[in-house]
Amino acid sequence: MEFLAALALLLVTAKSIEWVFKRFEIHPIIAHVLTGILLGPFVLGLIEPTEDLKVLAEFGLIMMMLYMGLTSNFSAIAQNTKKAVVVAALGVAFSFLLGFATVMAFGKGWAAAIFIGVTLGNTAIEVTSGVLVKERVKRIVSSILMGAAFADDIMAVYLIGIITAMAQGGLNPVSFGILTVKIFTFIGATLLASEYVFKRAKWFYSIVRDLNVFFTFTLILTFTLAILAQWAGLNQIIGAYLAGLTISRLRERKDPMIVTRVKLNELIENLQVVLTEFFIPLFFIYVGLMFNPPVAQISLALIVGLYIAAVLGKFLGCGLGARLFGLDWWDSALIGIGMGGRGSLELAILTFGLSAGIIDQALFASVIAVSMLTALTTPIFFKAYIKMLKSRAKA
């Protein structure tokens, strides 16, 4: 099928499925991935994951990381820094251990087990924020959930750097240490620059005031940091995410007229339409197109095992982290449930692993299924648990 015809068919199908799913409050990521699976080689075979679509998908991934950074609230983690970091770290650790053990139990090898363990460690902030928008919870719970989800993203950025190095030829203790220093130096230097440029510098006001100039500056910064990240031996999407994150710090700027906040919101609103309706869906559609495991290799037992590892890892790790800081068992469990969703970053990591040969199609397909299941079930579990807590309070 010709490129433009394939592109049109993919987008129309994806948005149609998304519209139907929206009525049932199902996350749009699921609709986009299912579109690729349905129209791609695995089911109908109408569209192949061509190089042209891959380029658009990679651009969509960079734009998605920029958007995630722009919509992050850097100051959110400052409200409960220790709690958020500990909750996130324990969630990542437990998910890694359970994911690693599950893959090893199925005989997939050390490299694949480490990769999947790392992949399952990330929480989808879009899923977490989605459940908080729809359900009213205690302020301390929502604060820890959003702070932990943000801390989780920073950890994911670090882990993406590690995975990129694995894909480029493995890691030994020395190169691992060097890479860790490079990653945190790059992140630290970028955030330090953002402290003085976006939060304090007076001259930046003239850029923000003109929305067209502000938009151009955002794109230039995104591609500049993406290139610098690549030169540093990291992944381009790390730079794109940090570009959005640093610009998002305009929310912290002392501005009596709140002009900077208004312009930042206008920038996000203008970007949102073209990104969420075109570029970002293309990335997830392409992930679906890459889904093509031999039917004989699809293991329901592996999918169930990884799903349990993903949900239980966050529930135990994040719940324990909240409990360590004095929250009661009920609120701790709520945090563990709320951190259970997986989504965009996980799928991005998966594509790296498949392209680099770290994982096979069977594992790729299994974790995609797990990602969609957690995005589907986390809001359901969260809503049901809130309902149970309300019934318990009335009793």
C-alpha cells in the first residue's frame, strides 16, 4: 500500500477505535497499539512497518517525550521529596525483581530478564494522573502519587541510558560507572541551567511573550538537547524529555502578572492538538505494526506471569514505601494500586530492545499485552478500591 494511503488508513482507524473506547473510558494508547496489530502483519497484513512510517514514529516519540516533559510539574516532587523518591524507588526495585525472576523462570536468558525487569519498573504518569482526575483522594495520597510518578520518570530516563548502552555492546562495571556519571551529569547540568534561564533570567521574558518565538525556541531546544544526549552516548529521547521538563519550570517563575504561566499553557494547548492527534498516535501505531510473533510462541502463561509481576511489584514496593512514612495500610494500598499502570515510556523501551535484539518477538508481544492490560485495569482497580473505602467509612 502506498505511504499516504497507509498513513490515512492507520490514523482514521486509530481515531475511530479511540472514539469508541473513549465511551468506556479506555486509554487511547490501547486503541493506537491495537490499530497497528489489526492492520499490520500479525492480523490483516494490510500495512507493513516501513522505513517511512518508522521515521514518523521516531519523530512522534521525540515529540511525545517533549510533551511529557512540558506537562510534568517539577515542583510536585518537592512537596514530598523523600516520600516520592522512596515510593518510586521501591516500586522500581520490586517490579524489576519480580519481572526478572519471571523471565528467568521461562528460560529467556539474563540479558532479556534484566531488560524486561527494567521495562516493568516504569509507571505511566498519564495513567496515574488520569485516575486522580476522575477520583477524589486525600491530598497527601495524590501528592505522593504524582511526585512518585515524576521521580519514576527520572529513573526511567536513567534506565533508558543504561539500556541504550546495553544495545550498543554491553556494559562492564567500569563502563557502567562512567555511563552513570555521564547520565546524571547531563541531567544535572540541564536542570541547573533551567534554574537560571527559565526560572530566573529576565531576558527570557521577551522570548516567552511572543508565542511564535516561544514555539520555535522550544523546538530548537528539543532537537539541540536530543543531539547533545546522543553525542554523550545516551538516547535522543532523554534530551527531548529534559527540554520539555526544563521549559515546564516556567511554572515556578515569580511573575506577578502570571504571563509566563499563561504563555506556557498556550504553548501546551497549541502543541497538544497536533501531537496527541497525529504524531504521538503514530508512534504507538508503529509499535502495533512491529507486533508479529509466531502464534506458536505466544505464551499466555508468560503474559499472566508478567502481568502479576508488574501489578504486584508496584503494589508491594510503592505500598511499602508509603507505609514506611507513616501512611496507614489503606492509603498505602491505594498508592500501590495507583502506581500500577504502564504506558508510553515502557513501549518506547520495548522498541529499543526488539530493534537491538535484546528481546525476541515473543517477549515483545507479551510485554505489550501486559502494558495494555495494566493501562486498562489500573483505573478499574483504583475506582473499585475508592468505592470500597467509601463504603467502609460509612459502615
